[in-house]
Amino acid sequence: MSIISCVALFCKAGKGGKDFSRKEKFRVECPKNEDGTEIKLKDLKELICQFGGICTVARDVGLGEELDLRIGRLDSRCDRYSMNTDAQVRLEMPRIREGIDKLQVLVYPVELIFSPKKAHIVIEVSGEYNSSQVKKQTPSTAKRSKSLSDKEKRELEEELKKLKESKLIEDQSVMARTRTGARVHWPWRIECGQCHVGLLLRYDANTSGRIRRFRNGISLFKIFILTRAISDC
């Protein structure tokens, strides 16, 4: 089992990795899979959260409970190599395990935005490591996103049936924002089969990631409603 050195940067929404509110250095024990293969990206993130105290620090600096972790290899020259896929993890982890380089973790909040003009919730993830000024775009000039494939729709609909018969709905008026800040047409949202609240379908994820974001968003919405009810008492 390897002990790897990590550095975590806690960033506000919309800020880059060089503009952070807190920096934490720590080490964690990072095992490989039982068959000797490299750890998966999802498992690596969970390991970092659990043993690196990421959630506790994030609450302390006001980032909230819902977090977006972006990890990469940081070399001695402070060059960063992203680890966004399992293949990239397999490629970059050996130098981290050998103690040559460090694992860098960029921690961003996931913002829950309540729009007064729409009957849905927009969950937006902001920020980029190498931040650059993004030109403002209006809905009329925003680039169009690719549509969901038939396979993606089928997979989503099958999973949503298990969640109180929640539904995938197409709404042409909906806009989404990418991680670089660009606004795009993204006409998909999910309507909860129990409370009938609509949440924007995550733009940059696979089916499991989109379902997970939907479940987390509904949980946050219920907490918000409960908190508001208590404050009105």
C-alpha cells in the first residue's frame, strides 16, 4: 500500500485554482485494487474525501456540503496534469505513488440556484484551474450543445423509473453553463415523481453522474424547504 502526498486547494465558485481560500497538505494511504490494478477515479476521490478531511474543511471555509473534486498530478515545476478519467489515473499515479510528484485536489462548491422565473432548479459547477476571462454570452449567441443520444435517453428513463417514476423532460427555454463559464442550450431537465420539482440535467456527465446529481439536488431542495419552514415559524 502506497502513502501519497496530497495538496488540496479550496476554491470559491467561479474562481480558478490559483485563487483559493484555503490550502491543505496531507498524506493518505492509497491501496490498489485486489487484482493489483490501479484504483478507479471514483474510488480515489472517495478515498481523498474520507481520509483527507475534505468535507470538514469545505464546511469551515463556506463551500457547503455538495462538492466537485478535480484531481491531477502536480510535478516539481508546479505543472499540473489532469486526471479526469480512469486511463489518466493509470498514467499519472505511478509517479505519485513513487513520491516523485503530488496529487493535487481542486475543491469547488456545487451551487444550487433557485430561479424565480422557472419551475426548476439549476445546479451549476463553476471554476477552472487555468482560469481565463470568458466573454459574456446571451442566450441568442450561446453555442448549441449536442443533444442526448437515444441510448442516453433510454438509460436515463430506465433509472428514473426507479425514483418514484421521475421523468426526463425537454424544455427548450433551459440554458446550462459549462465548467469554462460558457452558456449553452441544454433543453433537458428531470422532474421528480414525488415532489414534482424540476432539476436541470447535468450537462457534463454520464448517466450515473446525472442520476447522482439529481438525487443530491432533490435532497438539498428538501433541506431548503424544511429550513425555510422552520424559520417562518
